[in-house]
Amino acid sequence: MISISEQGIAIVLRGPPGAGKMPIAEELRSRLTLSSAFVRLDDGWCAGEQRFLGQARYNDLHDPAAVLIVELGWGEPNPPSFFGATMNPAEWVAVLKADRRRVFMFLLWTPLSETLARKTGRMDLAYATQAHGKYDQGNACSSPAFLARLGGCYYETMIYTSTQTVNETAAQILRSVGLCP
């Protein structure tokens, strides 16, 4: 079991639409007996918003909670005028490290057919298809490409969310970070 008296934990949940990032984040928070907070790195990239160019891009990562759950789908400005959370993860990981957090990364994965089934009626399916493709091998969000932008010093656990329940996935993550339920 990890002692977090001196060091907090950051659980990073990445994945395409429909992979279960939000339900799993909610389940993790409901199971934790430690203080927790949630940050979504996909929001706030438009001009004038919190993640636009400037000093305050990741101020919401500074949180006193023992466990910080971070969600990241694509995390880039639109139009892509500068690098955001996906293309420059070293920037926000440095914030987590400066706050003395141990960072654990998980790539939640589901096949495109499952993504489309989960997002029908909730999201534009053309967008869901395009966003899912960003995670294909060699593309911007694929694990090798993402981790290479971090300098190769991190590992990311891939979890196939189409083969297990939200409860099973949350339990697997908590075991992986040493916070067994």
C-alpha cells in the first residue's frame, strides 16, 4: 500500500470517446476513503479560457486532495494553434510532479464498434470515429506516441473496458496504484 502522507497520487485516465473515463472516474471517487478531486484536461482550450496560452493553463491540477483523478481524451485547442495536453503532456505532468504526486497512467480502450454503440445519441458519431482513430497505433494518442512525448520515463497500463465492468476496472486501477478497496 502506498503511503500518501508525504506524496499524493495522480491517476490519469486516457482513452477515446466511449472508453468509460467518466464512469470509471466517478466509481474511483466513490470507492476512495482518501480525499479526491477530478480534473478534465480536455476543457478550456479556446481563447480566453483557462487552458489557453499563459501561466494558468494547469492551475486546476494544484489541489490539496490526496488523490487527483485526471481525465484526458484529445485535450487540444481547436483550431490547433498551440500544443495542448495531449501533444505536450510533459507540461502538465511537471505540474503534478512539482506537487509531489506519484503519477499513474491508464489507457482505457474499447473497439470502435463499442465506442459507437456507447455514444449513439450522445455524441456526433463522425466525431467519435475520428477521435477514436487518434488512438490507433502510430497516431497522436497512441500509447507509444504519447509516452515518447514524456521522454520515455513513464509506463501506461492499457485496460480493455469492453471486457470488464466499471466496478472491475476501478478495482484494477486501485490495486495498481496500491489503494486496494
